[in-house]
Amino acid sequence: MGEKLFKVIIIGDPTVGKTSFVQRYVQDTFKRDYKGTVGVDFALKIIKWSENQTVKLQLWDIAGNVVMCDFIVSDDCNNACVCIGKKMWNARDFLRIVICC
């Protein structure tokens, strides 16, 4: 059976719902009382893509108040995706988005 592994990095400002997004996607659960992420949390989503192909998504839930660019830039960046969580209240909020790699 073929298997592919992809790193999906979830970044954004504090309290935009990054952890809620990851928990809902991976475990299909939702909690109203999350505590802030310290550093990084990991989750794994396994998807049966076809009869003989499995895709594993390694989700990195990065704390919103930490700059973690060193984690994002790595030798396997070809298999990485960055998802940005952001509250969009005005144009200045949009301009604060910085992608590290």
C-alpha cells in the first residue's frame, strides 16, 4: 500500500480558532473552552485516498503569539502546506500576515 506524508502548518494570531479547526478536522469534535497553545501541538489525520493509497496529514498547530519560522523551513518543505488563520477586521490585519518560507 502506498503512503504519502504531508506537513500542514496552521499559523495565525492568537484566538482565531487554529486549535478548534484542527480538533474539528481530525477528531470531529468541538470544545468551547480551549486553553491557549504553548509552542506547538501536533495532530495526525489519516485519509484513505484510494484502494492502495493512504495520505497522512501531520498538522502543526502553532501558538499564535510565537514566531516559529524555524519549524516551517526545513529540508522537506516540498511536502508542506501553510494554512493561515486570521480575523479579518480591516486591511491592516491582512497586511500583518507574513509567510516565512
